[in-house]
Amino acid sequence: MMVEMICAGFGGQGVLTTGLILAEAGMKLGMNVLWYPSYGSEMRGGTASCSIVISDEEIGSPYPTKLDVLLAMNEPSYDKFIGDMRDGGYVIVNKSLMSEREYPKNVHVFEVDATNIANSLENGRAANLVMLGAMMQATGLIEPEKFGEGLDHYFSKKGRNIPSNMECYRQGRETVAEK
């Protein structure tokens, strides 16, 4: 099994942290992992992204050829990477920052009101955690409960483990579980 994905959004939305959390979770499960960030002038509001490859085999390149998963925190990120999707792939979009549109029929699309959910939980910086919850529930990449434990561990070691982080993750899972 090899999963190639991109997390993308505006600089400051936590997309690089999202990728690091995914990479760390894969490592804890004994998988081979590559995380490749793309940031620079993006930190001033442009599109920041990171590629993550998780595999139970050796990984040849940090650059995904076709995406199995796209986690798009905003519309410009969706527009930039949607053309790289593999048929049957999973697209998780932050509908809080997307305009109405038709989505391609060859991929599974999950619209998540991530920014509004995070804001409603008074943790506006955790929209990425809402998106991660939705992604784990939709893809089954890592068993959602086990991933939640890894998420808890990630923030504990950083000294930023607040209850609303896990609530954001849980509510993200619920948005997909309801479908």
C-alpha cells in the first residue's frame, strides 16, 4: 500500500503541521514516510503545501505522481492540485473557504465546514484538525481512533494539548460519518 497526498492552504492555516502530524502517525505505525514542504513567500498569504507519502514499501520519490488524497484548506489550493488526482481518490475541502462549484465525478469529495467548526469551538487555528478528522473518517488511511491518540500525543509533547483540539478532530470525523 502506498498513499500519496498533498495538504495545501494559505500560509498560517497549519498545512505543514498537518503534514507533520500525518508523517509522524505513519512512522509510529512502522510505515515508510516522506514529508516534503513547499513554503517561502507563501507564508505571506499564498498557497503553502506539503507532500506526504506513506507506504509499507520503500518510497522512491517525495514527489507524488498522482494524488490519492488532497486536503485543500482553501479554494486556490483546490484549484492548484485537483488536476493531479488519481481516479477514485479522496478530496477533502474546507467548504468554509470555497465557492459553490461542481466537483469532478472521478473522485470522492467531502466538503467540511472546517473554519466555521473550529471557530465555533473557539479554536480558530484548528481548522486543520477538523480536516484531519474528516480525512481519517473518509479514507480509513489510519484507524480514526488510533490516529486521534497520535494527535493527542503530538500536541502533548509540544505542550499545546488543549481539549478543543481533540473536539475539532472529533467533529471533523462526524461531518463525514453523517454522510
